[in-house]
Amino acid sequence: MNARVKSAKGRLPLSGEVWRRTVVTAVVLTSVSATAFHPCGAAEFFVSPHGNDAQAGTREEPFQTLEAARDAVRRLDRSEETIVWLRAGTYERSAPFVLTAEDSGRPGNPVAYRAYPNEEVRLVGGRQVNRWQPVTDDAVLKGLAAEARDKVLQADLKAAGIRDYGEVKGGGLELFFDDEPMTLARWPNEGFVTIVGLVEPDTVDVRGTKGSKTGQFMYEGDRPSRWLQEKDAWVHGYWFWDWSDQRQKVEAIDPEKRILSVMPPYHSYGYRIGQWFYGMNILAELDTPGEWYLDRQTGILYFWPPKPIDEGRVVVSVLDTLVTLEGVSHVTVRGLTFEAARGTAIMMRDCEHTLIAGCVLRNLGDRAVRIEGGAANGVVACDVYGTGNGGISMSGGERLSLTPGGHFADNNHLHHYGRWNRMYTPAISLDGVGNRAAHNLIHDAPHMAISFGGNDHIMEFNEIHDVCLESNDAGAIYAGRDWTMRGTVIRHNYLHDITGFRGHGCVGVYLDDMFCGTQIYGNVFYRVTRAAFIGGGRDCSVENNIFVDCRPALHIDARAMGWASDSVETTMMERLKAMPYTSPLWRNRYPELVGIVQDEPAAPKGNVVVRNVSWGGRWDEVEGKARPYITFTDNCVDVDPLFEGAPPATFGLQENSPAHKIGFKPIPFEKIGLYEDEYRTGVPGR
């Protein structure tokens, strides 16, 4: 499902302060998009991998490096728009490209670094690996699986000048073949095996969930006996909770008792029977095409290519960051591909009106873009995939004064992220005040799609599906544990096919551990477990949403009056006192917060559930202690709402739908998802 219109102005009536902030942000974004990219009359420089920095930087005599072009821009007064055109080719970086305040454009006269039209430009943080040879070392051949011995090739990284390999547990060297991330040798090749016993059981007890604090556990079968001669074997597991994974080095294996021991420090939560793990970084498990292993002592890289090695391109990640922008304003980076870095591709700190547009950011060890501080910076119409952690991280605005940051992630396609660090690495994260995620398509990830913290954010017109694939106590959109983080609006999104690890269920919009003051308005949830979840919080609204085949559609509990009561006097009070919640500004903005300490702070008061449509599945899962505090009004539940066609083909309602009688307002479903614009000329699935 994708939108077919370009614009996405909000239709939801908001309170005065939220609406004011939304309009101010929209005006800022409109002015940026309308003035920043018109090339007529611009000063121009050209860069080519085949150029020369001693040349003039013209079309006929281009520079070779971005640094030469940047320095040429610095010599201009920037009284007109400036464009640095990058011609086709691969720019293999040995250090990040750095822009600072002196590289800024001016209002109405931005500086742009752009790919030349219809040419592919790559900024690469890796090194191409050549000189592959068959494996001849008898000891290595003996350690390999029989089926791999004549398939695996080797290359000497030290001889190629690559000596820093990073750590196995994260942030280290990775291998890519034909622009696809390859798999560090592991067993099983897909999925997990389970813990079947504990050496020291019942030394951990979390509300009746028992386990061991010691990292010694039993496994089934004899496969780990093949790892006894391994130099650096690791295991990656969800050791106690399915939302907390960790990689740990193998200390010992007892093949007779089938006991595997990991090296301390042990996992902070402990280990539990039935939890899952796999072995990794194991030469003996290099047994299928696409797997690789690096001997960190010798620098020898072993690889079973998925096709003949001379028919593809092998790259290993070396550089941490590709581009850093510090204190920059009115700069655009457009149409480039960023890849094969060990860390985050683009770091932005304290920038203003700076845009990353129409780029591809892929095969990275950390995130695609990280925005910290500043104001009105955005990531627009980018494709982000194959990242080791998350996608776009935005932190801006100031909470004490409720000053909005105005950062935005709009019209981006983010998928297959969290490839390395699986949990708490969302496609988009929002922190601070007044930032926005809109029209993004997010799918295929082990954990959450969007996380947020802070105040007055907007998440709208996003399509999210097939996330939380490796966790159950998780949410596609998630925030938790604060009374003061209020004012966020989650509206007009389409969440579908979100059912958790092995189909055991997770959450759509997850307001965890007493999170408060959030509007869930006008969304469509299809086949989502616990679609709208209020975990003991206050002053939240679930209004005008459509739930189809959700089990259940609604969850509200009173956890602060029960098992989570200890956090009321500790974490919750500490975070409350850290904010000026009784000041005139905060009192006007969040009047419900002023008297919370005297008003049964543990009770889930002020929550409203109104004018929702629920069809199929199950309506609610509301704790008995919570129900008296909730206002339920005019919900159309277990009554055929008379869709215009069978969902998910359509969620439109017929004119005689009973939902109209309760005042249900149409959801602008046609606006949800990606759209075509000057940066995105094609939309997946359209």
C-alpha cells in the first residue's frame, strides 16, 4: 500500500500549543524544500574519480576529491546557490568527509553536494579485496566441513594493508559481495537452537520467572563438539528475555555433558531454559555459500562466494564514518550512495536547515544518519537497508523550554535494518521536542520500527509491517516510563502483519511502563496483536482508529498499582522532578500533569477510548483495576462496519456504515506511505 499524493498536511484538530508548533514546523520545512534545490544560475564545481585536484574543478577539468571542491566553495562569498556535482564512480574514502560552519550556505542560497543526473555515485568506507586463492593449509582444510573444502577461498588482509579488524561482538570488519552483506560463519545457518538445561538453576527469580545467573547451560545434539579447536568462537542469544540479546565469547565446551560455558561477565539478566541462541565466528561452520570467517591472528579472510569470485565484487568495511557535518547550515547532500562503513554513514551535529535527500544508505555497521542538536534538519526520500543497527536517529529541541527541534524524516524506505544489533535499534528514533516522522515505509526488522522519547512529536502517514520479527514483548512504535513526556501524536498510520517472534504476539503502538499523554488517532491496524497498548499510563487517547483482525485491539493495564509500583516512587518521581512541570509554560501545555502527585499517581487516570471501529479478532484486554479509570465512548465493536470491500484490499466504509452514526471520521488512507517527488521517482509496489 502506498500513497498517491505528494502532500501530507495534518487534518487532525489539535490543542492550541501543539497546532502552533506543528504549523511553525511545517512552514520551516516548506521554505527549505521550496528554495534549496533550484540549480538555475548556481555556481558549479565538478568532481570525478578520474579528475585532478590541481585542476579548476570545471566540467571539463574536474577535481578528484570532495575536499578540493569543499575548499573551492570556501573561497566563494556564497551570494548565490552553489552546487558540487559528483560524476559517476566509486569514491573510496580513507577518512570522513568533514563539513563545518564555514562550509555553510545562506538562506535562499544553499550549498549542495549532488550526484550528476542519471549517474551512480558511491561513497565507500570499505576496501575491495582481490587476490583470492584456494585454501591449502592442511590444518584449516581439516577444520572445514567436507563440503566446503574445495569451495572456500582465502585472501591475506594484512598483505593488503588492512590490520584493524574491530571486535567480533560488534563494530568490526564485515564482508559484502555484490552489494549484499554476507554471513559470518554460524550454526545453525538459519534460526536458533534452545537452552535445554542449566548448570546452576534457580539462582534468578523475576516475579516467578526462574533462571540462572551463571553462563553455563546445556544444549541438544553434538554439533558444538566441532568447535573444540576454534580460536575465537562466540554465541549470540536471547538469554533470559526475548527483548535483550547479547553476543558472548565461548569459554569452554564439555561434549560429554553437552555443556557450553561463556566467558564472564555473564548476561545481566541471566539465562533461562527454553531461550534461544546460535554459534558464530566459527571456521568449522563455514559450510554454505555466502559465509565467511576472519582469522584475526593471521589476517587471513576465508569466504565461500555465492558465485564465482571473479564475477562479483568483494568489499570489507574499514572506515567508521563517511561524512560528518558540524555546525553546518543550508547544505544539501543529494542522490549519493553511502556504503560499507563500520559505523554511522552520516553524522550531523548542531546543524540547521541541512538535508540528506534522495540518497541510498546501505550495508553499514551502525546507522544511516544520526542528527544531534540543531534545528530543522531532515532526511527525505532516502532508501536505507542492510544497516547493522538502526536507520535514522533524530534528537533536537529542548525539553525544559519545550522548544521544538523541527527535525524530520519524510518519505524514506527503511527495511532489513538491525542486521547486527537486533534489539532497540529502530528504523527511526525521535528524541527531544517537536520532531516528525512521516510517509515512511518500514518493514522486515527484528525489533521496533519507531521509538520516541520527549515531547510533542508527530508520527503520521507511515506504513509499517513485518517488524518485531525476533521479539514478542516489543512494539512497532514504542516509548516508555515517563509521566512528563507528553504531547506526541500518532495519527494516520497503517500498521499490519505484526505478530511477534514465531507468531507469539507483540504490540503495535506500545506506551510502556506508565508513558502518558499520547494521542493514537485515525490509524489502521490490520492483523496486529495488542494493537494499541497503554501500560499503566495516564491521559492517553485511542480515538477514531480502525482495528481489523487484531487480538486484541486494545490493551490497558494498571501495572503501577501492582507489580510496577516500586518505580512510582523512584524512576517516575525522579523524572517528574527533573522537569519544570509546575511552571506556567508546562502548566498551560500539560495541565493534567500539575497535580499528579496528589491525584493517585499510580492509577491509569484520564485515558479515553472513543469512536473506534473493531472488527474480527478481539476487542479489548483491559485489566480489572484499570477499567474504572477509563472513559469508553461510542465504539463500534463486533458490529459489521460495512467496509467497501474485504480488508486489506480496502478499509473504506460504505455510506450506511454504523460507524458514521457514532461520528467516525474518514481516515485519509490514500495519503499513507511513500510518494513520488523530485527526490523519489519510483515507489516500490506501485
